[in-house]
Amino acid sequence: MLTTNAFAGIGALVGDPARASMLVALMDGRALTATELATVAGVTPQTASSHLAKLVAGELLAVERQGRHRYHRVATPAIAEMIESMMAVAATGTIARRRPLCTGPRDAMLRRARTCYDHLAGRVAVGIADRMITRGEIRLGADGGEVTERGAELLQSLGIEIPRADGRRGGRAFCRPCLDWSERRPHIAGAVGKALLAHSIDTLWLRPIAGSRAVIVTPLGRDALTRLFGLAPDIWDDPI
Amino acid sequence: MLTTNAFAGIGALVGDPARASMLVALMDGRALTATELATVAGVTPQTASSHLAKLVAGELLAVERQGRHRYHRVATPAIAEMIESMMAVAATGTIARRRPLCTGPRDAMLRRARTCYDHLAGRVAVGIADRMITRGEIRLGADGGEVTERGAELLQSLGIEIPRADGRRGGRAFCRPCLDWSERRPHIAGAVGKALLAHSIDTLWLRPIAGSRAVIVTPLGRDALTRLFGLAPDIWDDPI
DNA sequence: GGAACGCTTCGATCGGGCTCGAAGCGTCGA
DNA sequence: TCGACGCTTCGAGCCCGATCGAAGCGTTCC
């Protein structure tokens, strides 16, 4: 079976710890250089080069040359989704469940707010999803979700344009639940989640941290998100 | 990073050809014995036992003892979704795209109609999705889909009860697009796809083949599906 | 032009894991 | 009770691939 071999090949590509680290690092959607990825993976540049060549040949990563740098990024959204679903499985495993996923002040930031490929994740993102559901602005089920009319009004009032499912103006905007690794509950992914994150960065509500998936919630963003999405004030406090 | 290690572990588990074959074979949702899986993977029972032990330890498979048999199945729907997304990536790769996925009379059946974990896949499934979209019975987008009121009426008239997204009666029924490996276009997955397949088997429209993911479309099913979903007659002909 | 830098290629080493034969354990049927 | 069967464990062989040093190529900066 040709597909089965390709399937195993994908697994083997992801199966090496160094390559896995690289893929995880690229899951925020940015493009990183070979040297940066070597540092992330904890290997020498030669080894990283070999790994990156394999990932590019396997079409998991795409590469662009810029001068003497080579920027690597996740090749397609489908691949990012695949990695997401694999991490969701990995995060629910016994080994990961045994003790808290991460500790320390740096990881407290990750748990609070981080990027998940093209949308927001973490305690804040789950809180936003919770409130939008209870206020009837979105609906989320096991198989998908959508923005309600009330939700569309809210987003439009913020200046966020949500692409419709079928391209037509009158169509419905779907969104996708994405299991949050740290919270173990869904946050909003898909076009809606992407637009929400982009808008939050544009308006300086959130500020990405270079070299990390964590994002800083600015004082401006804290006020805006609390007000607009009716977040509980204690969402900003890191639990012990 | 604990999660990254677990992530790489999942990849390594899937990365072996023998284990990959087993997982693919189990993707129709049935539970198979260790010996059956050894045959599928083309390895000796000892080797299969070792692989299965790893897959069970990694919580990708669950096992049930029945007398001297051990039945293995995909542990959770989340894992089946993960495998699906990996196969979708594998099926779009250059290697798989180079030549037709499969040939021969046995594979013609697979291309026509097969199970995809808990729902139907293949040319017929894609045809059903196409027609339901054009007739306004379902909507499918990149991030999800839903059953329209007209679609709900159709399904209800067939005696298919679709679980609502939020459990409430008035709620909306979401469904999920799933990229068809052989057709390279989406068919219907999620609760709606599952209910549709179950109903088709109950009514003897479809008959699963033991030891294969292919399903036979009975004459009864051919008539019913053509009539109910307005399929083009040539969908039953295998292209050369 | 020369040096520093980013990245790749080549070659050698080495460890992990896949594989199967042989043997052992539990279950089923006669 | 005995043999057949399904499956697992143990052990040894063996191959693949990850890793890094050394060297080479192209780019940038001074």
C-alpha cells in the first residue's frame, strides 16, 4: 500500500526528538532559520541541516532563501492541523498526565496565553471561548462550530471580517474547536480564531515574544478583552 | 519539554511500517486479533506482539481479552482523527501523487466505497457530499460544516437521528469535512457521517467486507442512494 | 580582497530498535 | 489429560539512522 508507506514516513519524520522540537517551534506560524532551529532542537548545525533536509523533502516544511539565511516554516495549514491533532493526543497520554505539563514562571506565561499556529491558546483563549458560548456568540460542538448572528455583530463592531464558509456574503462562518493542551478544554480555531488573533496583535492587545510561543497581554489588551468578552478578572492571575 | 517528547513518541510509534499498517487496518473501527494484525503487517506473531505492546503502552490502541484471543482497537476517536489527518497529509505528498494510489480490481472497490473509521469514504461518499451541498442540505467549509433545515428533514424522513451539537433539541447539527484520500475532495465526517454509515448498513444498503475496509453497495443500496441523494448513474462505473 | 557567517556535504562512529528463532504461558477442545 | 492454538517473553543478529568533526560553498560586511 503506497499510502500506508507514506503514512509511516510521516510518522518517522515526526518521530525523531530533534525534528519534533523543530516542528513544535514552528507551530506558531513563523519562519525560523536553520541555526535557530538547531538551537531549539539542541543539536549542531550539521545535524539540524540533515533533519531540515528530510523535513523539506517530506514536504512537511517549506523553505525560502533570503541572502545567507534559510527560513523554514510549516508547509501547509493541513500539516499544522496534523501536528495539532498529534499534540492533542500526546497531551492526553498517561506520561503527560502524570505531572503538570510545565512549571516555572516562563511556562506560567505559556499557560496563560500563547499562539497555536494561527490562533490564540491558553487560559485566556479558553476563557474567551467559554464566554462567547454562554453569551450565544458562537456555538461549538464535537464536530465543529459557527459564529451566530450575535457573534457576527460583535466581531464586525470590532472591525474583524470573518471569511464565510462558502465565500458568499450571506453564508455562515464556521469555526473549529481545538483542544487546549494546558487547559484540556476547547478554544476557538479556524478562520475565526485566526482573525481574532490577528486583530488582537494589530490592536496591540497582544504582543508576541520573539523566540517563544508565549504572547504578552498588554494592559490595553487586558482591559479590552475583559470588557468585550466579559472575562472574569481572576483569569489574569496565575494559579499556584 | 514534556509534551514535545510525548509528541515525538507518538510519531515514532506511527513511524514503523509494520505498526502503521496495523493502525491503518484498525481505522475501520473494528477490533482485530494479534494474529490478524500480524498478517496485515506482514510480520511474524512475535514481532507483531512486540509492536502491539508498544502501541498499547503508548495508549494508541486498547486491548480486550476474550478467551485466548486479544482484540485490539483504536483507543479513542481523537486518535482516529489524528491518524486521519496524518493520512490526509500523506496522501497529498509528492510520492503518493506521482502515480495512482492503487490499482487492480480489489482497489477499485476501495476507491468506490469504503469505511473511514466511523463514516463512509470513496467516490460514492464524495458524490453524496457534492449533491447534498448543491441541494442545500448541508454546508461544508474549510473549518467545519452543518446540516441545514432541509437536510435535517431529509435525514429525519429516513429515520436518522442526528445528535445536536449542544445536546439541545433546537441546536444545530455540525458535521466535519474529511479529505478523501482517493478522490482528493471532502466527504462528510463527524456525527452526521457516522449516523449515515450506520443507517446504510442497518438498511442493507451497504455491506462491510470482512477483513477489508471496502464495503459492497447492494442493489438495494444502489437504488436507494441514487434516488435519495440524486447521484449520477455513472458513479457506479469504475473509471479505467 | 579578505574575514566572518550561515549552511551544507562527506565520512566515520555508535547506539537503538526491528526482526525472528526458540521457548514458555494460558486457553480451548477432545 | 493431552494436544492444538493464540500469544508473549527472551535472546541474538543486524541494519538503519542520528550524531558530530572536518571541509567546502555561497553570502555579507569591512
